[in-house]
Amino acid sequence: MASLIISKDVEEVVRDILTREGYKISAKRGFGETGTDIIAQRGSETLCIEAIAFKQSPPARAKDFYEVFFRAVSRLKNDATLCVIALPSRFGLGLSQRAEATGPAWRRIGDSFPELKIWLVDTKKRSIECTDWNSWSRQGNR
């Protein structure tokens, strides 16, 4: 499945920005190595960040999104103060629709996991828009 934006590029932008913000960043994982994509620490904060690609196929994008959700929340066992899903910014075009299609479950997920954040990563502008999970639901603040 071809990617329009690869996860490595998303991860690189996040690493660069967090390093500039004074976070200590974990080493890059090797090919085929499992675990958290990025662990960033500063003071008492521990951010566990999972990055994914933006694939051409909508079903593949949906599958990746739901898989990364479970990987992100599983990082709570690592004492994460924030569990971050880092997505290519193009995902932002469909997140409100995804939240609406999920119905009340979307908001319940956000309420159950207040540490869960969605970061939209613009790999061209090398910027991040940090959002709360529930901000994408109709009852959110977007």
C-alpha cells in the first residue's frame, strides 16, 4: 500500500520540534523493532507518541487509525502523562466525520482517556497542531 506521507516523515518533524522545546527524546527504533515510536521527557512529563502514515486507500487509513489508537492508549502502562497519536495533517480533513460516524463512543473514549491527544503534523511546514481527542466530536470545541 503506497503512502502519500510516510510515518518516518511525521516522526522526524515531531522529534525536531520536541527537541527544540527541550524534551529528551528516545532513540529511533530500528527496522522491525516494536515499541513506542517516540518517548519524550521533560521534567515530570512523559509523552508517548505513536506516528502513522497517510495512505492512498481510505480503508487502509481507517485500519491504521484504529490500530494506532490502541497502541497509544496501551502506553499508559509506561507512566505516560500524554498518549499522542501523531497523524499527517491531511487526516484532519476527515476526523470530524470519523468522530460523528463513531457516535457517542468517540466522546466516551476521550472522557475515559483524558491523556489521549491527536497531533496533526504538517510535514511541509514542519509544524504540529495539538488537539484533544474530544475536540473532533460535534460536542467538542472545534
